Amino acid sequence: MDCCIASALCCFAALCVLVHFVCFLVADADFTLLWAALVGQRPESKLKGLVVWVTGASSGIGEELAYQLAKCGSRLILSARREDELKRVKRHCLESSDLKDGDILVLPLDLVERTSHKEKTKTAIQYFGHIDVLINNGGRSQRSLCLETNIDVYQALMELNFLGTVSITKQVLPHMTQRGTGSIVSVSSVVGLAGAPLATGYSASKHALQGFFNSLRTELTDYPRILISTVCPGPVQSQIVGNSFTEELNKPVATVGNQEHKMPTSRCVRLMLVGIANGVKEMWIAQQPFLVFYYAWQYAPTFAWSVTNMLGRKRVQNYKAGLDADSAYFTKPKTS
């Protein structure tokens, strides 16, 4: 009898492992986030009526955030440098939701101009009375080899991606601690957890964000209703590659490849909103085979190093051959 029970338990355990393995093969986010998507609170109910400030809202993930938040009924503050693009996004939000004109504030913002952040934050708070959620999405990526990259590019990446984000956060955070509630969500990257070739400066800026917000979270333990969350997307369909820094500050990216292999922006944003609605502190969002690298770096770093070095070599070779860096994993290098 005992043997039968033991056998049944072993079979059940094996079945659970098999189910988890199959789920992992088709997963596009970490299990905590997927579980929240399955049984957690819905963004449509949790985020309705909240005031959400989105930086980098004129394109890509930020633009899609605006559209989905509008459909959830959130009141929006849309910020980026290009005011005309922000007005376009606002029009689309109004057309595709029940929001009124006064529910969306277009607030042009340059993350590098840190002296303006205090006044911009004051304007946002005066308009709606408070800020419930700050989504730090603004930033730029990089496509260049370290040996060829001017030091000014590294400075620009840190000024924009790291110091600009920290500056806005420091302006909004006292308002949230005074109210005792709020959420600060920052878009990092898979390269904020692990390195990648052609992105030494970008990766450094995202590692800095990870360290800053992980440390900040521990400083705010006396404010349990303030969420500090970081989002680590893998490759996502957006304009981030075309807007990347290269080896020189004003030099454009030579090749922007096909985006089809990347995660749709709408899916990435939906998972982000699920994470915000359910208080997820760190979100890993990526399709396979990229998602497996998150877990490899977390639980098997030695193995991850060997695989990363192999794929990194291919990435550099394809970059030198004139192929898009992101699609290089799926493309054979050119031969002479």
C-alpha cells in the first residue's frame, strides 16, 4: 500500500514537472507574471480612474501604454520631447476610449533637461491633483562596438537612461510618500540583467537602473503601499533600434532589420499592465528562446556565460557583415 502511494506521488510530481516544462516552452513571461495574468486582478478594474504619467509616450512601448491605459479608463499624462507626436497619441487615445479631452495632459519633457523636471512635476500634480503611477519608459538603445564608440555616447546614455529617470523619480517620489501610496514602474531590459555585445553603454545604464530601484525598494519598506517595479523586456517590436545611439552621437543606425521575430508591442504592454495591477516587483517579458536566458543567468550563470559568448560572437560577426543585430540570431552571415 505504501509503495502504491509513493508511486502515485512520484507520478504526480513527474506530471507537474512535465506540465511546467511544456508551459515554459510556450511562455512569454516569468511564471509570477503569467500566474498574475491567469488569476490576478485585471488592469481594466485596478487601473481605472488612476492618474498615470508615461514618459517616452510618443512611440513604441510608451505609445502602446497610452492606448491600453486609455482603454482601461486611466487618466493620462503623456510626456516625450516631440509635442506633435504626443498630440497624435492623445487623439488616438480619445478616439479609442471613453476618455474626455481633459482626462489627458500632453506634457512635453526632455529627460536630459533635469532642471526642468521640478516644474514639469508641479504642472502634472496641479493638473490632476495627484499622480498614482509613474511609468519611466523614456530612453534610447545602442548599436555599436565598444572599441569604436566615442565616450560622449556613453555619457549621453547615462544622462538619458539613468540620470533622467532618477531625476523624474526623485521629483515624484516625495509626493507619493506624502500620500502613502503610488507606483513607480521603470522599463529596464534583459540587458539590465545580463550583458550583450553592441550595447555596452545601454546595458550599463540599465544595470544602473536595476541597482537603483532594487535599492530604493528596500528604503521604502515603511511605505508598503508604494510599488517599485522594474520591467525587463526582451526584443519587442518598436522603433528603439532605429533610434539607437551608434559609435558617434549624431550618426544614425545603418541597418534596421525585420521586426517580425520580436514580441508584439501590444502583448508586452498587456503583461506590463497586469504586473502593475498585481504589484509585481520585477517582470521578465520575452518570447522563447530569449526567456530561457533570464532563467539561465539567474540559476546557471556559468552555463549562461558559455551560451552568451557563443551567441555574442555570432551577433558581432553579423553586425560587421552589415546585418541587423537583433535579427542576427535568425540570419546567416553574409559570405564573400
